[in-house]
Amino acid sequence: MIEHTLPITLKLTGKDGLGPHVAAQFAMIASNFEGEITVTCHGRTVNAKSVTEVMSLGAEHNELVELHAEGEHAQQAVNALIAVIQAG
């Protein structure tokens, strides 16, 4: 069954935002899920499964990002990515 999530907006509370370490974890987790997963910041939307694209957002501490997923287990994917952001 294909699922869709409503876009979820989060504040990056980790000191590095979506810096290299967090971006790598973020993309690795996102890659474990089928379907399309995107992250948006500064008006740009990128593929959450690409470390390079996630880092290209330049999302820093206390900035807002928006997550969206489509496909099987979309909500589980978003929940896992929220955990990465909150731990970051």
C-alpha cells in the first residue's frame, strides 16, 4: 500500500544542523525506505537519500526543515528521520 505523509516541519536543534555527520546518517536511514523522501529548507527541496543533496541545503542549527515521504512505510520513514534530527 502506498502511503503519503503530510509535510512535517521541524527545527534543527542539534548544533551542526544538517552538517556532514547528521546528513550522512539522515541519508543512510532514508535510503532504507522505498519511495520518495524529500527534505526542504530555504525554499529548496532535495532527495533525502542523497548525502550531497542534503548537505547542499546548508541547513543550520535552529533553522526549519520540512520532511515529506511517499511510498510504503512513509510514516515510519519520517519518524526515523525525525529521530536522526532530534539526536543530531
